[in-house]
Amino acid sequence: MKRILATLLACALLLSCMSFAAAEDKKTLTVWIPQYQFGDGISDQDFWDGVFDPFEEENNCEVKVEILSWTDYNTTIYTGLLNNDGPDVVYVTDNYDLVKAGLLLGLDSYLTQEQMDNYLLWALGPVNANGEHVIVPMDDGVAMGFYNKDILAAAGIDTFPEDWDAFIEACKTIQEKTGKQSFLQNWGATSGTSALMLAFWPYYFQAGGVMLDADGNIAINNEAGLKTLEFLKKFADEGIFDETIVSEGESIDKFAAGELAFVVADLNKGKTFTKNEINWEYFFSLKGPVGYGARTATDSFGVSAKAKERGNDELAVKALVLITSGAVMDRFHSEVFYLPPFTKDAAYTQNEAYTALTGAHTADIYVVSEFEGKASFEKELQANIQMMFMGDLTPQEVLDNTMQYYAEQIKQ
Amino acid sequence: MSTVPSVKRKMSPRTRRQALIGAGYIAPSFILMMIFNVTPIFLSAYFSFTKYNMASPPVWIGLDNYARLFTNRVLTEALNNTVWYVLITVPAQTVLSLLIAVFIAEHMKNRYGSFMRSVIFIPVIVSLIASATVWNIMYQPKGGIINQFLNFLGFESVNFLGKKANALPSVAAVAIWKGTGYYMVIYYAGVMNVPSDVREAAIVDGASSIQRFWYITLPILKPITYMIVTLGIIGSFQVFDLVYKMTGGGPGRSTYTVAYVIYTFAFQDKNYGYASAVAICLLIVILLIHTVQSLFFKEKD
């Protein structure tokens, strides 16, 4: 009996060694992508696993797709890219620090001219010290405003109040006449980037603000910055902002439930609002002291510089090309998240109202720039603005403290 | 005056062999402790004198990081919050765990007592992140179970995590809920070790239960209290997970703690050298508090 048992154990050991050796031949590729599906559709994991199933077979490899949370995403990928076990292919938000630290692979030598030409924003992407492009940038789309026509009508407001002061007055009127909330922004978000993308930078652009100075450094301690913060403070002082909004999606949920008159959100939310039978309409942006202003940004995909050390570089670039291909992105945009096209061969087209509005305001669309320590800067600015809402800081102190922190702590 | 010559005892081969075997048993854990516990302290100490973003080699900058500690507004706020957090959690969890342990030991010496012990201990085995997530939901201003209960009693909803005055105590409450069970078990073991003849003598002398607690149980439990307060202070000074998950340091910076800012300095601001300097200072502060505390307890003894 003992002999049989020993023989079986030896066989099992041998088999496991053989399978381990077989697995050694197979390359493993790790892909990090943040969560994009917040609705009822196919999950991000299922979508990307489905995309990579034929790729794995074709290339005799295993692709591990890891869907990450947006919370602290930039910190996660920075430390991940430093690590030997980090991702091979990665979705990049703020790219400045990654490029400066040399954490991304130069792509020019891996891609054909035809492939590079196919990417709509290829030329706008940053380059490394060797002059090679390190990311494939994509247009995140313009964040638009939505308003509930029924609530405005109930408050006796006929036209959308686009001027800053008129907007504040309209908010007060809506609250008084309908008892509903008028306008909320996601200042309770845990990520500074999320809050600033929708609730700071658009106003800053409307006030005539420019993000970077002549040397490419962030500079918001100016008249536009002050006007923006004074405007934001009015929302708190007039009781328009609701301090119970402690998470990012709450204002959108309220709008979707017909309890909120205005919200700024990504384009995808229109589908949810329509599904909930909200009588809604887009607005491009408010009109500040200088004019209209809405923001767009470019996120991107890149390949880790460590992929080359691991011998995964060619396979990783192949995966990157697959992810960003017109066919996959068309599916992603229709099944998971609604975004502008990535490549020239994408069949996807924008929604008509969005296209009309952005077409009429091309000069009013501003790109949120990349700069050193952007994620930290935005987190610090968000914390200081929250303190302003709580009455601890004045608008000028917000600007002073943020810029001082940036100079002393963040800028290397 | 005669002097006693020092006698150096020679180890017998057997004793030496036993010592070597003992050392062999200890060696694996000793080596692991040196690698994972002690080496990082020395590495942090070294990095604290450098400018280092982990992507490029560290650059020696001497005491610059330490000089900047004293002018950093964010760090001052974090230190202030941490001290408040320690002042809320340590006394609360120490007193609560003591009272519960004494109550169960004296009044619930039956299966209900052991059931109570288990129930109170459950939060200890739940992951901190899971606890924080559940409490976040319970704290929700609208729809959270705590506010629903308050509304049911006729009170207005409380914004537990979104209001500056409430955020830190709300986080501390979760820490107290989570830590009490652990310390209760330690106290319970201590209470069970109180000599029964002393208690019986006190009862014969007519001491009330409060007098027995105050003059017998509490003094006997002093070494345990010392240990619990020490562990509580060390743990509270290092609070990170709860803050990270529940508030992200907000609103504003009202729940920034020292451990949380070490994380933000290191991983968000990519300023590992500066973060190491703060970490070394935190280590020194904890050691100082521990020293003062042990002197205080020694003096009292």
C-alpha cells in the first residue's frame, strides 16, 4: 500500500513538474485597465477577457487583464510600473511623471507608419528622451452639462441660464419654487482629479484661465483662479451645494431620479437619463467672465519599459495594437463606455446633439494639460477647496496654500 | 577588602549543542525579522537624508527633509488630528474593554457569557477594509442604517463623514468598535487570574462590587492596562487603512493622520525621502511616548 502511495505521489510530482515546464514556455502578459462599466452592461473583465481569448490562442500566451479602481489610479500605476511584476500594457491617465521617470516603452520602432498614422491623436502624445512616442493618446470627450427641462419649467425658467450670475439666481429660484435641488458637483469625490475635471477646470477656462506658464509649470494663482473660486464659494454660501454629497456618483443618481435640475457628467449618462424618462437637454457650458469653456482630456494606453526586460515587449505592443484597434474600440464604445473614436478606421460615430454642440464651440474646448505631479496637485487643490466650502480658507488662501504645497512638496 | 574573582564557566559540550540547536530554531524567524522589520527601518533612516522618487537613484541632501518638517502645514494638521484620534480611541477602547471583561467575568459565567465574548470578538477578525466599507454604508447621510434609526427616533440625519466636526470621531468610533473585542479578551484573561481568595476575603469584609473592582481588580490588572494602553497608542498613531478607505483624508484635511500623510508624501507626491523623514520622526515620537509611559507606570508601582 505504501509503495503504491509513494509511486502515485512521485507520478503526481512528475506531472506537476511537466506542466510547470510547459507553462514556462507560455508567456504571460499583464494588462491594467480601469473600470469603465458602471451600468448594467457587460463587465469590463468579461469584455476584455473576450477580446483577448483569440489573442491568447494565436500567440500561445496568457493575458491577465486586471480591472483597477479609479481611486488613486495614478499612484497605483506609477508604483506598478516601477515593479518587476507590474503590468506590461497599461491604461495611463496622467502621463507626465511616467514619461519623465522613463517608465514607458518608446513605441515608434515597434509600430508601422500605417499604424501610427491611423491613431487620431498620435502626434499629440509625449515623447521620451530618445524622441520616441510612448503612449497612444485617446480623446476622452467633452464633459457636458445636462438640465432637466421639467424642473426648469416648474420654476418658471424658460431659457437655460448660461451666465454665471444668472445660473446662481436660477439655482436659488428652482430651490425656492420646486423644493428640489438645483445643482450639485462631485466635490465629495475621493480623487482630486475626478472633482477637478468636472467642477473646477471648466470654470477656470470660462474665467480665462490658462493652466501652464511659459515654462510649462502649473500656475493658477491668478485672477482667473480667484474668480473661479469665488464663483464656487457662492454655491456653498447660497446653500446650493449639498454637503451630504460624499461620493462621486450621487449627483448623477439624483439627476437620474428627477430630483436635480443641473448636472455635469460624461456623455454616457444621457442613456441612463433617457431610460429613466427624464426630460433632459445638453448644455455646452456656462458662460464665465471671459466666455464659454468646457474641458476635454486625453487618457492613453502605453507599454511598460519593464516589458522589454521581461522579453514581453513585442507581445505587449501587439496587445496594445489590438486594444486600440478600431474594431475593438467600436465594440468597447457601444458595449461598455461611450467615447470619441481612437483611430481613423473606427466606424463609431458621435451622438448628433453632442456633435452639433461641440462643433459650434470648437474654440471653447480646452485640453486639461499634463504637468509634473498633476494628480497630487489636484488632490491638494481639492482638499483646499473643500476647506473653503467649510469656511476654513478664503479663495485667495486656497490658491496660495495649493501653490506653496506644490512648490515645496510636489515639484521635484 | 577582598575581591571576588570572576569565574568564567565553561560550557559543556552538551550545553553548547543545546544552545546551537536553540539558535537554529530561532534563526529562521530572526533572519526574516531582520530582513522585513529591522532593515526597512535603517533603509528609511537612510532615505530620510535623500531626495528620492524611486525611479531615479536617491540623492543625498543631508538634513533638508528634517528642516522642512517644521514648516509643513499639512503635517502639522495631520499630527493634530492624530493626537485627537489617539485621545478618543485609546481611553474609550481601554475603558470599554475593561468594563465588558469585568462584567462578563463576574456576572455572566455561563454560556451566554461565552456567546457575548465571541460576539464582541467578531469585529477583530473582520478585515479592516471590509469593516470600513460596511461602516461607510451605515454612515450614509441618506439611507444609511444609523441615520434611519436616528430618523425613527425623531432626530435629524447626521452627516457623519462629510462634516469636519464629525469625520474624525466617526472614524475613531469604527476603530473603537474593532479594537474593543481584542483588548476585552486580554482583560478577561487577567480578570480570571485575580486570586479568588483575595476576592472572597473582600466579600467577607463587606466590600461592594464597585469597591472590589476599584481596590482589587483594577490594581491587579495594572500590568495588562499598561500593555493595552501601549498597544492602543502605537496602533492609533499608525492609523491609515480606516482613513484611506472611509474618508480619503477629507473633508478638506480633517481626517489626515500622520500615517496617511506619510503615504501621500511617498506614493502620491513621489517624495519618498521626505516621507521617510516623517516616518522616522513618528517612530521617535512613539518611542518617546512609550518611554514616558513606562516611567509613569514604574513610578506608580
